[in-house]
Amino acid sequence: MTSPPALDIDVALRQFRTDVADIVSDFLRDQIDLMTGISADLLPLLDTLADLLEGGKRLRPTFAYWGWRAAGGQPDPAILRAASSLEFLQACALIHDDVMDGSDTRRGKPAAHRRLASMHRSHGYLGSPEDFGVGSAILLGDLCLSWSDELLRSSGLSETALAAAKPIYDEMRTELMAGQYLDLLEQVRGRYDLDSALTVARYKSAKYTIERPLQIGAAAAGADAHLLRQLSDFGIPLGEAFQLRDDLLGVFGDPSETGKPAGDDLREGKRTALVAIAWANAHPVQQDLMRRHLGDPAITPAMVEQLRGVITETGARAQVEHMIDERLAVCEQILTQMPIDDLTRTALRRLTILATKRSA
């Protein structure tokens, strides 16, 4: 059996993203009906979420679906709904992450806490608009975390499938929160430690983006322990490559594509692998530049360019590209060994590209 052409896979992946968007929209519409029955004042909060959920690549649901297919699962509306629940987990992570980082934008629009602060300001409410925005965004993220579980449980998967998938789902959420805390901790410690940066990347992003969604889908379809290990061996390096690419985009990405200001990670002082490598390779003058400007909320475009220059000149940018390539080579090796059909292998190979070959 020959692999289907990439074009066919791309069409299928686009249709899947459309299906996920429809499921998320329908579920949110039901929640809006429930919430506005409590009070119409909740509508701005829900509109904020609806705008956030319109964007995104739907990577996590897509990996969950192809984990299902890897374990022999067949197309089924229930797995589409179950996989779509990961969009609400992602929304929770993004909303809370933007609060913790003090980010102004997300996907080219005001971050949730900024938008809600603006609403407070425009109505002339009492107290601090910023405090109101942060508090409201935290609650909105909490709602998304609750709804992710609700959509999974009401997906239509059998009790057996849910019982197999739910422990992985729960562990994934614990790992995500642990990674978020470690990210905060590294920023306040002010260290430039590569091992710590990679640990944060693994738990804050890599595992819940690829490894765990793959395993959730596969477990729901009845995967054995061997396949679950293979999916982990494939998913962790791919998730790390995904985050390493994201680190590059956070410094060198085009704002029109990333939806974030140029050099946003530099303003936030992110202790990424990219920054850790640059620090380790920098001479004293370059380190002094990093010490003064990294994490400066008033950083100027000229300062951003200086820091970009240091990262490039120290070889950090090239080294991170090499780290991505190394991980992709491991993924390809594992992919060729998996006992999966050609369609699933082709889809996972294409997703590998989509997850890591974004513009930088």
C-alpha cells in the first residue's frame, strides 16, 4: 500500500481543524446560554473566550485523533469531541500564561486580561482596571479547565475508553501546571541554565502539546503499553522541537504570523534554551547587554535588535536549529518502527512538519 499524497493529508487535516472549530463553537454556545441565564453581565467574559478560540492550529486535538488512529481506532464523532476538549485546556493555559507573563497580545488581539481591563476602564468602574482584568482572566481560565473535562466526559466515548484515557488526561494537566510554575520560578531566579530551560519546555509545552494528546487518543482506542511507549518516544522529542521552534519565534518571529510583538520573549525575560545557550557562549560585554536588557518591560526596538545580535553571534540560534533537527531525526526513526498503517504514518509525518517548520 502506498502512502497517500501529502495534498490529500493536508485536505484531511484542514477538514479536521474545521470540524474541531465547529465542535468547540457549539459547546461554547451551550455554555453561553447557560451563563447568560445566570446574568447577561457574563457575556463580555464569554465573548473574550470566543475570540481566543477562533484562532490556533488545533494541534493538540489533531495529535489526539491520530493517536486514536495509531491504535486502530476508526473515524468516530465521539473521538472528535473528546479530542476537541483539548482546545479548552489550551485556552486555559494561554489565558493564565498571558496573565503570568504580563503579555499584551495573543493571536494578534488583546490578551484576555488586557481586554477585560479595557472593558472596566471604558465603563468607568471602581477600582483598578488591571486588577479586574487579571482576576477576570484567572476565572475565565479556570472555566476553560472545567469545560475541558466536561467536553471530554460528554464526548460519547464509551466508559471503557474514558477510563483508559482519563488518567493520562489528568496527569497531563498536572504536568502542565508544574511546568508553568517552574517557568515562573526560573524567571525570578534569573538563571541561565540549559537543563532547567529544557525541563520547563518539556513540562510546560512539549508533553501536553504532543506526547499526552497522542497517548490519550491511543489509550481511548485500546492501545497496549508498547504502543503508548512508542508514542511517548515519538511525542516528547517532537514536543521539545515544537517548543524550541517557539523559542526562536519568540525572538525572531514575524509579529504578523506569531500574533505577538517582535522580541516579546526578550521583554518578558524568558529563560529559554535559546537564551541559556547565548549566555553560556557570550563574552562579558555581551553578557552585560543581556543582563541589562533581558526582561526590561521598557525594552526598545533597538535593544531588541542588540539582543538578537548577541543570540545570533554566540551561535545560539544555529545551535537551537541543530537541536530541533536532532529531535526530528529521532522522531522519524521512531515513526518508521511504529506498527501503524500508512495513512497514520503519513499524517504523523506531516504533523511533524507543521509543528516545527513554522517561519522564524
